[in-house]
Amino acid sequence: MAENQPIHIEALNPDCCNQWLYQQDACLTCAMCASVCPVAGVDNYDPRKMVRMVSLGMVDQVVQSRWPWICTMCGKCEQSCPMGIDISDLTRKIRSLREGKHVPGILSKGLAAALETGNNLSLPKEDFIFILEDVGDEVAEEPGLEGFTVPIDKKGARILTTIHNKLVNTHTEDLKPWWRIFHAAGEDWTIASDNWEGTTWGYFTGDDEAMKVMAGRIVENMRRLEIDTLLWPE
Amino acid sequence: MNLNNKHVTIIGAGVAGLTAACCLADWDIHVSVLEKTPFPGGHAIQLTCKATDTCVKCGACIAEVKLSGAIRKPNVHIFTGTQMESISGQGPYRVHYRSHSPLVNADRCNGCGICFKKCPVPGTILQGQAPRVGPYVAIRRDLCRYFDNAACTLCRDSCPQGAIHFSNEATAGELKADAVLVATGFSPYNPAAKPYGYGLFQNVITSLDAERVLRDHYLMKRPTDGRTAQRIAFIQCVGSRDAKSGHLWCSKICCGSSLRMARLIQSRQENAEISFFYIDVQTFGKNFHSFYKEAQENIKMIRAIPGDIINTKMDELQVIYFDPDTHSSRDAIFDLVVLSVGLMPSAGNARMAGELGWPLDTQGFMPPRSSPNQPVPKGVFTIGTATGPMSIAESVSSAEQTAFEIIHFLGER
Amino acid sequence: MENKAENGVRGKESLSAEVMIFGDSVCAQRIAANLVDNGIGVCLAAGNGSSPASIIQDRVQWLSDTRLNHCHGFAGNFTLQIDHGHNQLKKTVQAIVVAEDDSRSPNYSQYRLTPGLRVVGLSDLEEKLKHSMTESFSGTDTRIVLLCGWRKDAHPSVARRMLEGCLQLQAQPGVSTYFMTGNMKVASAGSEELVHKAKQAGTVFFKFTGVFPTIQPQENGYFTIDYPDESTRNTFQLTADWVVVDETIEPANHLELLIQKLGIDQDHIGFAQSDNVRRLSNFTNRRGIFVAGGSRGVLSHAEQLADADQVSLNVLSFLGDLDGEPLAGVTIKQGLCARCLTCVRLCPHRAIEVGSRITVITEACQSCGICTAGCPGRAIEMEGVHIGLETIQRMNHLLAITFVEKPRIVVFGCMRSAGQSHTLIQVSGQALPEGVGFVEIPCGGTIAGRHLLGAFEAGADGVMLCICHTDNCQSEIGNVVARKRAESTRDLLASAGVETERLRIVSLSANMGNEFVYRIKAFIKDIVLLNNPQKENKNG
């Protein structure tokens, strides 16, 4: 967006977001949010700028810009803000205001796939189980881990854990440390064969409905497998 | 009418309490000042003079003057190591207090400093900063290992004067008070919760720590290695203007004290490079405009509050901040970082207010009588930073003004 | 006028004392009420056309349309000659309080504006708001811009009033307010909450650092304001229906004359109190003359009222102490006095009276000794100060036999600063470095060149003169004259072939024991360096 064209303040409606409960108007412009932000300066983005633009009534400009999508949603800005502005929630709200088809590709495709197939990779159930068992076999070959198996869909286990998609895709090695710990601790745990993905694609796109669906599926898994405790390493 | 049969109890021997004591004593009133710490003078007595060659009106010397004045008055009695326990009556009141006998015998101690070197817990043995009322050296019971499980007696055993005597003795006492004056001061904000590594990195210190370093060592020495710090950062509003922590107020004095300290350091250390991270610079003193202009010319003024501090392998401090000029993340290396910590309501305010029936304001301070608030008990008054952030000069004003009210009140009775 | 109040608090004998108050400000009137309540007779010199508030009506002597012509006398006995209309009044009072209102002017030029229909100063705005004349501001889509502290920071009390005005305007139907400031001043109690409230009410804030908006008046009377916003990096343009500018608070115009006639010091702005912590809270360089409210600085309304109570206490204490013991006596030996009037010019407390003889007014004298050191005829003596040659010789002799190898250092120090710091060193169990003798003096101004030279004559290797920091002298100029005298003594040393580095001037404060030792040690180090080559010369 052109930053040097004067913006007529009369044309903006600073009251447009009064009903939003993120405290965006309380900003002191202390810049602490921008100071902690790991992506401040990337494409001229910084969280303070976004907060101020919303407060001034420039919501449309923010929604149209790339800035909300540069954010990694790490939440440090919100944590550090002395005025208690809910910057992460505000970012999600802004993201949600963009029409679905304009949501950046990887996020919109990932979300669609996750909603349709239970995981954003659209990985078939058989392939998922094959990968887990294959890695499980490798673990069982390690000294002290003889007899290790991956408990899938184990009813009545103590812990249900979700899986990040890259762990069954490019980073399968990263599954092993978890499992070694479970084994050493004698933990009673399991993985669901359906809707196993923990990544909340709805969270990143600001799509509350989608988030509800995906979280609901995890809850459903816990009900089906009669498990009380969720380990959600996201 | 005569006021020489009147008694006033002042709670807190900081600059406000001592000023009031001096004023009231001039009217022949009997004044008792209860001070919970081992030394009178409060925070102000520990501050450094910030004059270069010219006085910058920080007010640090006033505390000294008021304390010397109060000590000289025969009708002012300062009780150190003494806390108010409760209060009874409807005015005149009876103030019940509890006094711990000092662990160091004032007559024997010669200030040789051996106990400081022997003590295994830093900060347990304190030294006075001012004209004396009682011993010049004191031991903090809350930190001393002897009071934990009688585990340590190193200082007692090594004292060549035999001046240290461990005892848990406390005496209870009672004072008649025609008026009670609360001058309990403030608590400095503890910045451990901020992402600046306070408590982890020794070279991250508070503004009050910095005052003491400058006062004791003349130059800005680093706690870790005693080297003179050349690259120094001041970070403002640490704990102030912080609605999330419930501190929706500006602490008022920090811009003045930090900028004055910065200029003091520059006057003594020619090569000192100082950065000042701020939100808004607040006015201090009549000379503010010219002082501020000079500060802007000599100090790197950065209108942004940093986010993180990392201690590097070289034992330097890497401060990460949003550069308002380039609108991007930057970091800068410093030898020392000073956090300008805010003035918080004193930790004991709630108990004190409850005991006296005094309304606390929304921020937790004890507002002065004149505040349009709910009714307050007769004969009770509040002054100084117990009522909200203020400078030393303002504490003096608040004490003098309230002394007038008290004298008027006592005269009418 | 005598007026004994029933609820007065002062118990002492005849309370017929008269106090003159200059000014009819709220502060002045409250002081008058306080004093009258305590049985003190008050005369109040008011401006033209003003009238007393009911609280003091008929209880004070109210003089309007007055001009001070002359002030003669001293603490406890001032004689004032006052023009009152066409008459001349003579008034004898024991104490004087200056409590004139300040003067307030809108800062048009700071914003490159000229006064106009749609430009409102803060005080005007407050008048309008007070009298509910807000209809001119309301209407559909009215934009009001408040300008506060751009190129020159606004005083916190002004910023606070701007915020209060802003909140009231924002509450008008159809009004949007924009607050444009440099540093947002939030240090007054409750200001941060006010800002927060204004934001919640819909006020939009913009803050600037160094680069400020440009304001263009339009033909239709409106204003176009262009500005870069620092946090969003956008350039904005705003058309304003009204512009409110902040104001500068300065001393009243006629204060200057009053200051001159009363012979009191003023600060660099022109307020009737020097910017010196020793004058806190209401004192002047002259005993018995007090200053309060808008005459001593920029004070908020609440602060002015508090100041009134404070100064009342100080005045009452002063009146109560009038019969007390005077300070150490300073006397002029008439036989030696040449009537050169040096002492009169030097005395910062106006304590020297020129009559058939030149005399020191004990009631006004603060025993600083500036006159004793300055008198070319050495005609002025002060009790209890021993800094003559013999004393120093004795001390140096003692140092010489105690610390044989050490250089001998004589330190002269003001009792209000170095003296206090010296006490601090002693109570903490430390001692001065070996070879150092400390001589406490009432003020840096007590020391003349002859005392410094005397110390050298008595065998000192180095002499250090410790004075208070500039602007921190109890006697206002004691440190300044001390520095001058020491510097000319250095010239004398140089012409006598003595290294000027052997005389050092140091400013110090009352609470800096460690710094005192640090400075002395640094001095000794330099003196040792100077001494060593000398020894070699002597040997050769």
C-alpha cells in the first residue's frame, strides 16, 4: 500500500471497531510489542503499527495488507504489552476478515485439506499407521527399548497425544525422543488413527468455526478412546 | 492554648515523616516517629547527589538535612526497628508498637567492616547512610541465617568489638497520640517479571541500585567485575504506566532521576555512551527545558521500550529494541543496564489502611485528606509517597502543608 | 488591624503581628484566611477592581489599586511605602508574603498560528466550558484539535488541563477530538487515567518526536493539518473546525517591580524565588519575606492551595521565633570601617543597614560571613569562626608531627555540605586520609584569599576549598564569591612561583561522604606528584 499519499482522517472511522474487546485504543505507543516481535521490520510490519491502524479506523487497509500474515502468532507482543492489549487476538480477528480465497495459499489449502481429511497432508489412514509402525520398529532396535510398539487407538490409555504433520512427513526422526521418554517413564499413552493432527489451522487463519471443528474432533477422539488427558504439543 | 501537651505519632521516618516531625516539633508538640527498618531516612537517604558542578535540584541532600534537623530536636523521638501493631481509641489514640532490639551494639561497633566480609548472605548486613540514630550497622533478621536455624554466627564470632548479640527480643510499647500521621512511603517495583533478566544478570540493576553505586563508588561500576561501565542503557517505565500489572500511573520521578544520573555519569566519565529508552519524557524542575535540551544533545534518546536482554559470552548485555527511525528490530551492546523502576504502594498499605479505617484509592495508595473521597477518621493524616508518587521536594511540601493541618486540628481540640 | 480569632492555634502572647500579603490570588486569599484564623492581622495588596472572597471579607485590610514604592527595614520590622490610588500609605509589618497570581498566555506562535476566531487558548476554553458556552463547539461532525507541547514541552499542569478540556469537548454531541502532543505529560496524579478515559471516549492521540505537523489556515476559517504519523508511517491530513492551543505560565508582569523593591532574588524565568533547594518551600534570601503560589513557580490550582497552607505554617513559625536567639553575631568595627559599602553590595540577605553608621541587622543576618571576607578594611568580625593564620598553623603543626611522610593538606569546607559529608565519614567509622586537616566554615563565602594563602604560609602542601554546588548555596552567592576569590588567589600563587594546582576548588553536597574522601584522595595523589620533583630540586 502506498504510504506517502496523505490519508484523510475524516474518511476514517475510529469508532468502527469499538465493539472489539481487544483494548486496541489503549496503546501508549511504547513500542515494547515491536521490540519483542521476531518479525518486526519484515515488509515494514510491526505489531504496534497494526494496533494503531486499527485504532485509527484503518481496518480495511490492514486487512488488505500482507502484515497480519507475516506474524508468526508467537504471542510475545501480547505478553509484553503493558496496557494489556490482546494483540494476538486482534491479529486473528484481522485475518478472519479476509475472504477465504484471499487467505495466503498454504494456509487456505492446509485448512481445507485438514477439514476434509482430518490432516492437512491428506495422508490416508493406512499410510499414517505404516509410518508410525515403521518408526516404532526402528526405536525397538535401540538398546533398552526392545519390545517397543506404538500404541494406536488404545482404549482407556492415560494420555492421548496429537501429532504435528511434519513428524510424519519430513521429520520422522523427531518422533523418537517423545517415544523414548514415554517408554522410559512407563507411560500409558496412545495416538488416534483418525484426526490425529494437532496443528490448529483455524487458529492461524482466524477461522473460529474451523478451529471449533478441529478441536471438536480431538475431543471426540478422547471420548471414543475413553481418555481424560490430552498431550497437545503445539 | 498550648500545644506542648500534645502528642503526634508519625509512622515512617522517610523524608516526609522527618519533615513533618521537624515542623511539629517547632510547635512544642511531642513527636514519636516509628521506623520499621534499622535506619531512618527512607529511600531518599540512600540517593546520590546528582549535581555536576551545578545543583540539579534532585533533592537528595534534603533528606540529610531533615534527618539531622529531626535528631537535634529534643521533642522528637525516633524509634528504629519498630512497627505499628495496632491502634485503639477514637482520638486521642493509643498506638501499639513492637520494637526489635538492635543486634549491633551502637556503643561498641566501630564500623570496621569485618562483619560485611564474613557474612555469607549478601545484603544481610546493612550500613547506615546518614547521621545516626542508634547503630550504624544493622543485620536484617529476614535474611540472617542465625534466625533461620541458628546456623551461622560468623559475624558475631569475628567481631573484634564483641558488638553483635543475637536476640529475638522484641519489646511492645504504647504511645498516646492526639494525631497519627502515616508517612510509610512507597515500595520500589520489583522488575523480576519483566523480560530484562533482573536477578539473573547482575549487570542489570534498578535505578535505586544505580543511585547507591554512584554514591558509594563515584563512578558507574559494574557489579560483576567492578569495571567502570562505559556503555550504559536506561530503560524507563519499568513497572509504571503498566495497566496490565494494575499500575495505571506514571511514577513521576524516574525521568528526572535517570536523566540527571546519566548527565552525572557523563560529567565524571568522559567517554560514557548513554542510551535512554523512553515513552514520554516527564517534566522535572524549573530548569527542565534547558536540562532536557542538553540531555538530548548528549544522550541517545530512543523513543521505544526494549523487549529482551541477553547476557553475551563476553559478559556484555545485548538489548533488543524496535528502532523508531528505521522501524525495524535492532540490538545494541551495553556494559550495564539501569531499569527505572516505578513507585508502587507500600506493601503494608492494605493492613495499615484497614487498621486506621482509611480508604485506599483504586491504585492502592493512601490518598491525602483533601481528596474527594469517603470520610476519613479524625486526627489521622497521610503524606509523602504513601499518598502517590512524588519527588523529594513534593514530599517536603506535602509534609509541611499537612503539618499545618495537624497544628490547626490540635489547636481546635 | 488586630483580629483575634477564637479558633486560632498559636498560643503565644500578643498576636498583634501584621503580615503584608501581595496579591489577590486564591492562594493569597487562603493565606490571609489562615493567618487571620490564627489571630494575625493581615493587610492584602490587591490588584485593580478585585474584591475579597467572603471567607476573609471584613477580616483583612484589603487595599486595591496599590503599588509598592519602597521597602525598608528587616525581618520583624519592615516598613512599606505604598501608593494606594492617589494616597501614600506607610505600613509597618513583621512579615511579607508575595502571592501574586501567575500570568498565562496562549502559545499561538509555537504552532505558527495567529490568534483568530477558530483558535482558542486553553484559559479561554476553560471559561467557555465553565459557563456552558459549548454550543459553538457542538454540531454535526465537528473536529477539534488540541495542540499540546510540541517544540517546547508543556508544563504538566497545563497538559492536565488540556486533557480535562479535551474530555469535556469529546462529550459534546457531534464532536471528535484529536490530541496532538510531543511528550505526553502524565506525571500529575490521575493524568494517566485521564488519558485512558479520553481514549475510551473516542479522542484520538498523536505523538510526535522532532517532526511536527504543519497547520494551514483555510479561507473559510478552518485549518488543514498535515502530519506524518510515527507509529503507522502514514501521512495524514485532517481538517479541523477548531484548534485549541496550550499556554505558557509565567510570572505576572508587575512581579518584577515587586521583586526589585523587596530586594529578593528571582529565578531565570522571573519568579520571585531563586531555583535553589535551600529555599524550599516558601523561603527567599531575606528572612521574613516569603513567596507562595504563582509567584514562586508554575503550580496547579490544587498545589497553590496547598502552598497557602504551607506558607502559613512557615509564617506562623517565623513570627513565633522572632523573640528567639539571633544567630552568631557579626559586628562591624566602626574604627576600621571606611564606608565603602562593599558589604552592603555583597550581603545576599540584605542584612546591612546604611545609616549614620554601617551596621549589621542581627534579625536578618544569616551568619554566612561573605561580608567579613569581602571587607577590604577587615572591619567585620564574626563570632566563633577560627580560620586565622594561628589556628591553621597549629593544625598543620599537628599534622606534620603525626604524619611525617605525608603531604599536609588543609581542607576548608562549608558546614552545610562538606561539613555534613565529613560527619558522615566520621559516624561510619572512617577517617580522613592521613595528613589531611579539615576546617569547617559557615559558608564558602567566609573564606578570603588571605585565608587560603595563610594555609600555605602555615606549611600546607595543598589547599582544598569545598563549596556547595552552584545554585545550592544557603546564601545564594557564597559559593560564587568563594570561587572567584580562590581563582584570584591562584593567580597570586602563580606570580609567587607556586603551582596553581596546589589550590583546588571542589563543589560537594551534604550527603556525599564517600565522594568527599574520593576527591581528597585524588587531590593528595596530585600533590604527591607535585612534591616529588621539588624534592629532587632541593637535593640538587
